[in-house]
Amino acid sequence: MLDPTIYKDWQIAEEAEKNLPPVEYFREKLGLLPDEIIPYGKTPKLDFIKIMNRLKDKPDGKFIEVTAITPTPLGEGKSTVSLGLIEGLAKIGKNVGGALRQPSGGPTMNVKGTAAGGGNALLMPMTEFSLGLTGDINDIMNAHNLAMVALNARMQHERNYSDEELAAHHITRRLDIDPKRIEMGWVLDFCAQGLRNIIIGIGGPKDGYLMESKFGIAVGSELMAILAVARDLKDLRERIGKIVVAYSRSGEPVTCEDLEVAGAMTAWMRNTINPTMCYTVEHQPVLIHAGPFANIAIGQSSVIADRLALKLFDYHVTESGFAADIGFEKFWNVKTRLSGLTPNVSVLVATIRALKMHGGGPKVVPGRDLPEEYKTENLELLRKGCENLFHHVATIKKSGINPVVCINQFYTDTPAEIQLIRDLCKEQGVRCAASNHWMKGGEGAVELAQTVVEACEDPVNIKFLYSLDMPLRQRVELIAKEVYGADGVDWAPLAQEKAKRFESDPKYADYCTMMVKTHLSLSHDPALKGVPKGWRLPIRDILEYGGAKFLCPMAGTISMMPGTSSNPAYRRIDVDTETGKVSGLF
């Protein structure tokens, strides 16, 4: 085990890979048959359909979700805690594994990094994990862009050909697509702000249809959202066919099925339903599957990965993106409902630096040194900041799932600060454990693991926040008040108009409610820390995703194509030309 205060993450991963057992070891450990492993070097795919058919009657293991308090812009280490907890559970002798999202090339080459954990709670093989893995994102890009190819070609041909000429090419009806109502754009898995708004079809009549278009990042594609919630290949195919690509001039939706491209898109994505196996640095298996946005989509690994992992492991750990007001709320009211799986525990990650920020500490800015208040003991800031912690604890308790507070330790944390959080948690009647997995791996997470195992034995009586027959606006009002702490909701005219239309159409009765809001505050305003009081949630618009079956009320603006910063990570990534080893990933 290397000291993470001296060695970088990629160096720790490289050292751990030297002793990584062969794939056959993991196949036998998981009780898999030879034809249930799809070879792909050190990171094989698991054949979801074959394994589930064989194990369909096997009881599920314990189901553990990891979420967090409202973070600083630096993040508070949910992936690191997830991997540390897996290592800790293995250290106390449990059959354990997990499921995490696949990272996007955009953040990997920009400022956020790969989200592979850190220190001695890290995912490997780090290079493969960070740089495309087994090609799922590439397959999604191809399938998504094929829909755009089909759309633009259809618009060109309908413009250039008569009805008789279209019929000769087996096009039996005009879709009459409105060029001003195109819902989709193209996707690329990098942060490319120069492609946010483009014009395509420049040239002549044979060069496509001239119109405004756009690019988004690949993990923001509705196809990625669909992969995260689909139960199987049949469900995936049906959802792809219902994606709304555009609208006709008469206002009718134009879907991938209408464009006769849904089957080919599914063909591109047929292998994406099989999760990929990676490992912690202490050699526990972790399934990597899907990587959807945490704002417009579900923000966590897939229903398929959870279904598979609960058959393979006695303890299964997964992570929800963003803080508990967004990630856990969607895990609770959307993912759990869609999957039919019952979680046992939600681990709420807290750091002392974030709690001090919520207690009134100075602004935290990525790329700058932390102010002194975060490096030295300050019990007053910490105590006040715990209001944010217990707000999220209350949200988890409302679900009926058992909460466990995890203090994700940093070397600047003092014993008195850690003890204060323990004491406050005891007063609130919630389990709490400190964990030093970043420094010590599984050994540093034993207390957390033991606490989680104990919590898993408590009964669970899951209660959804709203029923599926509740109208959209009532759902949003309930989420705003019960989860965010708002006094109510204010609807912009456009959002109000759309909400009424969705509520009056039975087609949308089973659509999921996917809130869009900043993760840096319980409110819609990222500057408001702690537990804001006396505010209302403004909803300005509602996005519709017909294949994923999401309605996304927007309490802020989002960009589907992030920008690359002035100091991106790709400057520090390189390859040893003698060995082929990649350095600089984080």
C-alpha cells in the first residue's frame, strides 16, 4: 500500500495492478460460468441476460446506497467512500462488490478528473476506466448521431423529392419536420463549447438540410439516461423507439421509430446492456455501467447493474450523483421504484470542510488554496454547519431507508471536530462512523463497514414521497418543501403551460419526475449555503424525454455541452513511449 500523501492516484493504481489476479480468479470467486464472461482484457463484460436467467431465483444481497451532504465545489468524496466501504466490508470478511458510473471523457480531460475515487480507495485499471473502457460511450455516441443522420437525411429528401419519388424509395409518408422544432443535437464526449451552436447543411441541395443545430456531451444523451433505467434489452429497444427527435409543422412528435432508425440504434447499443467489471485497489469487483448526468437524468449507475450485483454479492454498494437533495431523492423516488429493489442503508458522506462552509466559512474556490478556517480547528463553524447534515438525514429517514453518517476524514481534521459530529449524531439518533479509507484503504474503513452491516439488519419500510397518480405540479411542490425546504414553488408562464399539458395527457401519467437544480445549495441559488429559509423554488421550464420517460422541471439553467477550462487535465496526461503506460490521470 502506497502513501497517498506522496504518490499520485495513477501511481497507486499502477502498483495495485501488478498483483491483480487473472479474470479467471474473479469468475470463480463470483460463481460465474465460462460463457457468462465476455472477454475484454482485464476488464471483461458480464453477460447480463445469461447470468440473470440462471440466478433469477437466488435471493438478493444487502443493498447500500452512498450519497452526500451539499458539497463544496471540490466534491466530498462519494466515489472514494463507496470504494473504501467496499474494501472495508471485504476486510471484515463479507462477499462484497459494487456498481459505479462510467466517467465521461469531458471531465477526464478537463478539471474534474475520472471520479475513480482516490488514495487507497481507488478504482482500477485506472487507464482503461478513464479512457473509454469497453466502448459503451462510443456505442451511445454512434447510436445517438445515427438518429441525427436519419433526421437530416429525411428532411433533405422530403424537401427534394415528390411524393411519388419518396414512395419509390419506400418512404410512405411525409413527416413534414419543422426545422425550428428540432429537439436533439449531435453528441461528442468532450467539453467543446465551440460546438454548442452550429449550422449544418451548408452547400447545395445534396449537402443535407440547412439548419441550426448543436452539440451536447455524450453522457447527456437521452440514450445514456435510457441505459441507466432500462431493465433489459427489450425495454431498451422500446424506449429508444419513443425518443422524440423533433416535431412536425402540425405539432406532432417525430420519434426514432417514425424515422425507422430505432432498430439500428439498438443494434449499436446491444452490448451496452452488459456491465463491465473493474476492481478496487484491494481487488474487490466493481461493476461499471452507464454514466448519466445527475441533473437532467438519474445520475447513478444502472438498474441493470444493481439487479446483477445483488445476485452476485451479499453486500452491494452503489453511489448517487450530487447531494442527497438531488441524487438520493432520485434514487428513492425514481430508481428504486423502477427497479423494484429495496435498499437497506443510505450512507451520507460528510466532510468537516463542507460542514464548516455551511456554518458560514469563507468561499471555497477550485484551484485555490483552502482558507485557513478549513485547515484549523473551528468547532463553532462546524456545529452550525451540521444543520445541513441533519437536513439530509431527515430526508433519508422520510424514505424509510436506514441512514448512516460517514465522516470522510481529511488529514487536517482534528479529534475534537470528529467527536463533535459523533456527539451531534448521537443526539439525533443516527448512526455515525469516521472513515480513513483514503489513507489506509479497507483497514481505515472497518468502523464504517461494521456500522453499515449493523444498519443493514434493521427493518426497512420504504415510503415513496409521492404516488404515481399525483399531478406533476403537486409532485414538484412536495419535493421542494419536503426535500429542499422551500416555502413553495413559483411557475414561469412557459413552465405552467407545459405542466398543464402534461397533466391533462394520460400518456405522461407514468413519466418520472427528474428535478433540475444546482447541487451546491439546497435551494436553486448556489450561493445560499447551510439550510436556507424563506425562499421559493422558481421553475422556468420543463424538459421532456419521451424514451427515458422523464419530465424535468428546471429550477435553473443547464448546459448540455460543458466548456473546457483554461487549465485542463489533458496538459498533464502523457504516455511512456517505451512501456505504453499512461501517466497524469486523476
